[in-house]
Amino acid sequence: MLKGKQLIELSYDIQSGLGNTDVPDFDTLRIMGMATTLAIHFRGLAEIDYEILRRVSDHYFGIHSSELRACLEILAEIEYVKLVTKSTKIESIIPDIPRFQDIYDGVGDRFNFSDLNEHEQGTLLILSELQKKPENRDRLIAKTGIDSPLMSRCIDIGTTGNYFKQFRTRGRDVIASPFYFADNLDQLVDISVKSGADDIAFVVDVIKKNQGWPLSMIETNLALGGQKLTSVQKSLLVQLCTEGVLKPPSIKFANKVESFVFTPRPGGERLDSINREIYERAMALVSCVRKGQLLAESYRIKNPLAILSALKDRGYLGANSEAQNQYKNLVSMRVGKFRHASGNKYQFHLIKTDENKAALNLAIDLLSTGETKNLDLNQEARIALSKDDSYIQSILSSVELKKRKSVGADAEAAEQFDQLIMELH
């Protein structure tokens, strides 16, 4: 039975996929996902005007204004927010979300899997099976105990939300989730049928525990971190890289190019353009300290996590003779810059932008837990929640204007085309 963090994380992913799409089959699951969405975006914010939130909640979070109060009352119940009210009207929200507590755990304590209806339970069970690998449809039915008609309905809804996708590959019906495998899903499904989904799940799990491991060392040592791989698993990992399912960043150090392996890139709503840049910088940070740990020229890094933590705390790394070669890629990505110390020794200094700070925090998470945290933050939404009514009006007017412009442009183009045809005749 699903519970706690996993239950809420999956519900959040489903809500992110569906947005404001109405699904009559779902009830509590949507509220769970919506409440989590608000909690994720509220953390660290000052007092929020309720009217501002009400006006932007549908646009940014897919939460209709009529659903907002129920979500806020749940957050108030678990003491994540304080609601400032006048009579029965909510006037503002004061976030009080613990800085170091996992939000999914906090919301998860409020809900039980057994309270959900069969469509909600079925959807969550299917999605939980697809987090690390695609799965054969018949095997999904056998493992989850969901009957075929319910499975079909859950898959149809999930296809609309883009968290399920169906494939017919090598004579088999396979289900996969674009939320957890963003790149070359067709190839992944084909490999899973040909080589076995369980080995894919095993490889992904080992990578998660050892993010940023050099591909050359995996191939040479038949191991990833301290975990031995069979020749089949090693070949599978290399094939996942070759087919673009895994996209290990390649970095040039001196005259050698090295690739570093990470778990599949997150998909769905988790990686907008801003967060994609943050994710790429985080992988580069991890790759550079892994290079110093495992492929050092002279001075080996004993603890890459301690190095990144020092960079976060002090804003720079102590001078050494390998800094220019080890961190030059981070300079080209505008993550940091060099300062000459003496001789051939340089310090690496972080450029303290919000994006670089977020990338450094994510890199630390990748090394410490293997997870890609906070990539689901919509920075524009957080900014909007701290602004006044005139700012919100300009945002919403811009959205409507873009819609009207799009329609207008199409009509005008059609008219011009008709006029051109008339002139030709």
C-alpha cells in the first residue's frame, strides 16, 4: 500500500500533468496534488494576499478558484499555513512551512491510500510501477490486481495528462511514463522489451545512488560506485546512453573528454526552461567534483559533497593547481569564475545568481540523496504571489491578449490568402 511521501509525490505528478483538466473519476487525489503544489510554492514566501492567489491559481497551478479554499484548509490543518480571516472570508495566507522538512512527508501524514476511490488507487499503483522502468500491460495487471476495464480507463486519463503513454512494441503492449523518462521514450520501451525491464530498474536505481559516475570507469571496472554490474547490465547502461535515454554530459578536461552518468532527465511539468538550465548546471557541478574524486591528475578529492558544501558556505574553493582544468567548464557556463592566487594556483568563485545558487543546492542533493529536488518550482508563480494587483492584472491581460492575438492572426492570414486567390483569378 502506498503511503506518506510516495503517495503525495505521485499525486503531485498526476496533478501537474492534468493541470485544470476536469476528471470526474478523481476526487481526493486532485486535492492532495493541489495542496502539495501550493505548499511547494509557498515555502519561503512572506504573507500572501488571498485575492492575488485566487486570481492566478488557475493560470499557474491548474487550481480553479472554487477548489482553492479546500486546499488551503488542508495546509492550515497540518500547520503549513496560517489563514487570516474576516468572518468566513480568507484575507491572506501566512506560510509556515518547515525549511528542512520534506514537503511530501508533511502532506502525506494527512492522507490515507484506503480513502481514495478505485480510479485514484489504480492510477497511483500504475504510476508507482513506472517510476523506474516501462512495464508490460499484462504484467501491470498481474502485479497491481487492477482489472482490465479499470486499467484501460486509468491509462486513458493518464494519456490525457501525459503521465502515461502506451506503446505496441515487438508484439507487446507496454506502458511508460514520460514524467520519469523525458528523452527517447520509444527507444527505452524497445530496450525494455528486448533486454528486460527489471534490469533497467536496477541500473537506474544504482545510478541514483551514485550520480555523476564517469562512464569510462563503469565500462572498465564493471561497477558503479561500490555496486558490481553484470556484463549484461553494463551493456544495458551503455546502450541507454548510446540511444539517448540517458544523456550523460560530456566535459573536456585538458585533452580528454569524459562523460558522467546521471538518472534520466525529469519530464512533464518539472523542467521548464529556467529549471532546465539549473539542472544542467547542477550536473556540471557534480561532474567536475567527481572528476577530482575519481580522475584526479595529482590531488584527489576525498569528499565531493564536502567540496560543494564549502562552495555554498564560503562562496569559493581554495586555490589549487588543478582548478583551471577541473572547473573551466563551469566558468564557460557562467556558474563561477577564477581568481589567481599564486603561480599556477587558482581559486574558483561562485557567481552568486539565484540560478547558480539553485544549481549548487541541486548538485548537493544529487550527491547526498540522488534526487532532483525543487525542479518543480515555477519561479514566475512565486514572483507573482509577492506582487500587487496591477502586476497580476498585467500578467493575466498578457495571457488573454496572446490568446486573442493568436486567433486574430489566424483569421487575418486566412483573409489575406482568400484575397490573394481572388486577385489571381
